[in-house]
Amino acid sequence: QVRIFTFIFFGNYVLSLPAFLDEYKRHRKEKEAKVELFPIVAPEQPPQSLPDVYDPLAGIFGDAKKSKLMFDRQRAWQDSREGQIALGFRSKLPAFQLRSAFLESLSRCQVLVVTGGTGCGKTTQLPQYILESEIDGGCGSSCKIVCTQPRRISASSVALRVAEERGEVLGESVGYQVRFDSVRSRSTSLLFCTTGILLRRLMSDPVLNGVTHVIVDEIHERGLNEDFLLIVLRDVIQRRPDLKLILMSATVDAKLFEKYFLDLNTRCMDIPGFAYTVKSYYLEDVLNITGYKLSMQSRMWKYLRQAPEASDLRAHISEENIVREALNAEDYSNAGEESIDFTLIEKLLCHVCEHGQEGAVLVFMTGWEDISALRRQLRTHPVLGHPSRVWLLACHGTMSPDEQKRIFERPPSRVRKIILATNIAETSITVEDVVYVVDIGKAKEKSYDVATNTACLLPRWISKSSVRQRKGRAGRLKPGVCYHLYPESVFQAFEDHNEPEILRTALHNVCLRIKGLQLGDIQTFLAKAIEPPNRHAVHIAIEFLKVIGALDETEDLTVLGKHLAILPVEPQIGKMLIMGCIFQCLDPMLTIAAALSSRDPFILPVDKREDSNQAKFKFSIGEMSDHLAVVRAFNDWEVCMKHNTASEFCRANFLSMQVLIGMTSMRKQFLSLLQEAGYLDGGLASCEAYSSDPMIVRAVICAGLFPGVAAVVATPGSVTHKTMDGTVVHVHPHSVNARHEESCFPWLVFLEKIKTSNVFIRDSTGISDSMLLLFGGALVSIGQPGHLQMCGKCLEFFMGESEAELFQEMRDLLDELLKLK
Ligand code: CDP
Ligand code: MG
């Protein structure tokens, strides 16, 4: 009885704190109830390894009979007519010339660095060569080749392609695995997976038992996961002399990697590619060709050209900001769109369609938002919008398999294929028939400013090597043309290479992983990176993990930290999910976690911003929460799905059906993950037993998102928001909290600050003092007596002695609770 009483305590005290305090005082005084913690039904330690779904190689063992079977099948396919056709295509790829040299080199070294132009056959062919030769040698079922890809979409599309080339269905000898999705079986010998999946595998199996080959693809991109994986693998291969490591890169910056593995048995090889010449046109030429003048972009460039010689690109960028302000551009986060001149692109595409030779057009945009905005504009064009004359396709990280297929298809003659792509088409996806490339010179890249703890999501200038890559996409079948929508002088100022992600990202996730993988001291470990991050940045990340309760003072994982380290989500989101289990409000937390891990389900069309904002606002009347607005929208959408009215619902409410469907599967995965980890045992915290009390949901959101908190400072006529470090932040115009003139909550919690044209908090939720006080953790201190204030890096609540004591006690209880015993 006492236990249940205590639980109700925890379930409801957020709701009626004064009542609770009275209760609590009375019980303490009368000593009639010993306050006991509600037993949380999680295992004391997280499971050593996650269940099969998260374990890419579980249950795969070689045996001779299976190997013989694979051998026979491979032969039969190679002798068949279809197999001959596939082989015909494959043998035309540049990689084919070096097939035996590659296998020979591989047999003589442990680390092989392979470079080769995009499309020469690295990703689809090299892993396949290894597989084929192992099968030929009778070891088909005992070889385990793991090939990592930086993106989910390339892992699945490449696996499909390779299976096709082998005349198999996906999931036989070739499979793929990405977070939340996999097609593979016990006979899978070649597995394409995301880099994250392999890192996860290392957690339960630090030397990758059974794996014979690890191939790390696209290392030139210098993604955080890849750089991190290389530090780990550098150790693993020394403990596993029989394990082969193959690194594949598109550009010729192989020196850096060669040096990194210098003391090991390392070889390099380059696959010379073929490419036709591609002619470059810069902005001046494009303006001449299209006869287009008075655009904002050209005015901007004119201004830039008049500006004093600036050799440093950063100077250009700040100039651009000045210009943007001068032009009174809207103070909006999608600032990228402002600087892309859609009309210029439209005119150029029109020109190509009317005067160009046969061939597809590939347009590099910055991100999904401007791709869809441009697509909307082009669809209204008499020529470009005509489906019998133009195939207008999009290519980005979240496209559907059908869309993916269309990209590779050849249109009928006289139909022009135009692909609007993100930089995913730069190296990972190769479309053969591209003859024209339009390059706006920018990519939306997330970076992170350590000094201000702010994420930046500004379209940034790409590097010279990216420009070369983009341009090269036009010369696959015949000589091509590349239109750069910036002056040549600006190109000259571009950096040579992209900045490695490890140097421009928040590191808390990586630090948590290092601890989860038991790789020792964080600073020491990260100092072993190819280009180590700044020590201060690492320190900030460690401090952050301490604040959220994942690391203790000695930088060891706390119990909560151990649990967070096995959940494949950002630690804040993981904490929200765990707290959702404890406080029986998992259902909305699953939705919020899914929304925070995917694209915003609310669409924001450039020309209909106000309508879109209105629609979103409707979901949050009285709530002051973007997170709760998503929950409500999602729940309503699910009802509509049952009544087959979901499309209308989405259209009317500016919601993306695709994102919502994606969220549904993410929710399922989160749920099974929590189930497997033991949080939902005993039915006590099951998803159904969902507390519908928005106050509790709010408190749990606070628990997850803290220390992302801003004070709402209302003065007559204006409201400002200030974070704990004193930064003034702006509520994003698309947030429902931008519309509340009078706020009823003194605080807003948010996942991250994002700098675009201003420092914004995007999605936020209003919370009360007591929620912050109880769920805020170590940075919220309780003083006495009086009021509440924010000082330096912490919040101080001043209150009467007895209340302060009570709050302290309750927080201790909560801390105990988070030990998850
Ligand atoms: O990895 P790399 O850039 O060197 O080339 P790849 O991805 O292995 O692609 C080799 C060839 O296969 C390219 O010419 C692609 O056009 C073709 N390919 C395809 O037609 N469909 C796919 N899904 C993947 C590749
Ligand atoms: Mg590739």
C-alpha cells in the first residue's frame, strides 16, 4: 500500500504541489508512512547486448554445406543469360580492371585504402568482389563482410543494387541494416549498414568476433561517426590480426588516412576513373544565357564584387549577411531560401529544356525545404510543370523507395529528367544519364559553436572538392555542362576540403558512446582522432553529460548513463523516454521522441507560412507547447488514418504524411527497444497505461530537455527569452510559443538553440517553476528565502526553509528513482 501511495505521489505531485506538500508534511510529522521508492522495473544493469534486431551479426555462423550451396548458386547465376547481362554492365566499370589487383593487395595487407572517382564501382563492386572470391574459395558462409555507409538511404539502395547484380532477392547473401529497419537473414554474408549500427555492435562485441572484413565507405566526407569508428577500429585490428579493414574514399585525400594507419600493414590503391569533360559556367555567364538581371542574388553578388578584395570567405559570408539585412530580408530561419533565387534556376532549367542536348539535369539544392519549395514553383510552370515533358524528381535522405527507383530510370525520349537533390547526390548516389548540373554552391550543414553552445544550421559555402564532385556528375555518359550560380571569384575563395564533422559538432553523444564502449578516458581517446577536436569542446560535452546525470563526478557512467548509452538516440531524448516509462506517459513521449528524431512533421511552405503557422497553432490551444502540438496532431492523424481521411487531414493542416508514417515506425521501434531493455516489464509502465495529464507530460519533457531552458521575461509590451548563460534567444516564428502574447508559463524548455539569421529555439514547451525545481537537476539550486533568480550558469530558487528542505528531499527521491533499481 505504501508503495502505491508513493507512486501516486510521483504521478501527481507535479499537478498539485501544495496539496502534496501538505500531505507530505503530515506524513513526515506523524511518521505514519515511511516514504519508500516505487520499484522501477528496469534491470539493474542494462542488458549486455541488445536483442537480435539491433545486433547486425547475431546468429550468423558459417558452415560448409551452406558454402557449397552459395558456390553452386553463384555459378548458376553467372552462367545464366541475365547473369551475363549483369556481368556485362559490371565489367564496364573502372573498378573491374583492378579486380584481381584489389584482391591480391588485400591478401597482402591488413588495411587497404582505396580511392577512386565517384561512380567507378567502389561501393557496389569491391565488397562484391570479396564476397565472390570467398564463395569461389568455398568460404562463402563463413565470411562476414560489413560495409558501412554514412546514410541510411545509401545502405539500403546499395544493398538492393548488389543483390540485383547477383540475381538474388535482398536478404539472402546480401542484406542491409539501418536503425529501425533491416533486411537480412542467417545466410547474409555481406551486410551494408550505417556506421552507427557497427558502432552499436562494438558495444556488445568489442573485437567484432566472426567479422572477416570491415569496409568503411565515404571516408572523405569525414563524418563524425566515421572518424570515431576509425579510432576504434585502429585498436581492434591490432587485436584481430585476421580482420581486414578497407577504407574507401572518393577524393584523393588518401594521404591523411595512409598516415593514420602508417604503423600498421597498410596499402593504398587508386582506381583511375573515366569521365568526359564538363564545361563550367559561372554566374556571369548564367545571367547572360538567361537574360535574367534584377534578382536579389545578382544584386547581392554585384554588391559583393564591389566590396573590397576579401580573400577570406568568412568575410564574404558576413558581407552577405549585411546585404541580406540591407535588402530587408525576412528575419527567418529558412534564411537559405532567401539567398537562392528560384526564378534564376527556373529560367536556367527552361533554357536547358529548350536549347540543350539530350540528358538529365541534376540541381544541387541545400536541403529538403528548398527542394520542395522549388518543386512547387516549377510545377506551376507551363513547360517544366508538364509531366509529359519533364520528370521533376527529388533526391534526398528521406525519399521513398519508389522515388529512389525513378531517379535511376531513363525517361522516354523528349522527356527531360530533372532531379532536385541535396548533397547526397554528390558522392553516394550516381545517376548515369546526367548531362547538366546546376550548382548553387551551398549546402545546409549543421555546425556547432562551442563558445555559445549553439547549433548553426546555415546554408554554407561548399568546398572546392565538393564543387569538383558536383561538376563531375555531369560527365558520365558524354561531355556535360555545369552551371555554377556564383561568380568564379567566389569559387576561388572556397576552402579546399570540407571541415571534418568532429571539429564542428556537439560531442556529448560521442562522449557517451566512448563511455558505453568502455574506451577509457574521454579526452585521451578523442586525442587519437585523425584530426582531434579541441579539448575545450570535449570538456563542455563532458560537463553537459554530468548535468543531465549521465556521468558522475569522476566521469564514469551513472546508472542512468548506462541506460542512455544503449538507446540509439540523443541522450536528452533517451532520458525523456525513460522518464516517460517511469511516469506512465510513454505514449506521448514516443511521439515526441520520434518527432525530435525526424524532420518536422509540420510543413512550412514559403508562400503559405501564415496559414501553416495557424494550422499548427490550432493543435496547441492553451498548451504553449510545440511538442504537445505534435502529439495532438499525430493522434488526430492516426484517427484519420483509420477513416481513410488522412491525406485530406494532412493537406488541410500542413502536415507531411511521409514524416508521420515514418514517425509511426519509429514509435514502434522505440517501444520495442524499451520493452527489450526491460522498462516495460510487469505491465506497470506499459504504453497503454498512459497518463493523459498534460502537466505530467510537460514535467517529463522538462526532465528530458533540461538544461535547455529559457526564462520568459515579460515586460509590458514585449517578451524576451533568456537562457541560463544569459543569451537572449528568440522563439522561432513557426513555434506556437511565438504567438502567445501573454505567457502563462515562466519557462520554456527546448532541445537546442539554433543560429540562422538569429539565435532561435525551435520547438519549445512551457513549464512551471515547480517542474523546473524538481526535474531540473544539479544546475537548479534551492536557496532561501524569497524568490527566484537566474545567476551565472545556474538557477536559484529562494524559498522558505521548510519548503526548501522538502523540495530537496523530493529531488533526492527523484535522483534515487533515476538509479532505476
Ligand atoms: O561507390 P562508387 O561511387 O565508386 O560507385 P558505385 O556506387 O559502386 O556505382 C557504380 C555504378 O553502378 C555507377 O555507375 C552507378 O550508376 C551504378 N548504380 C546503379 O545504376 N544503381 C544503383 N542503385 C547503384 C549504382
Ligand atoms: Mg560509393
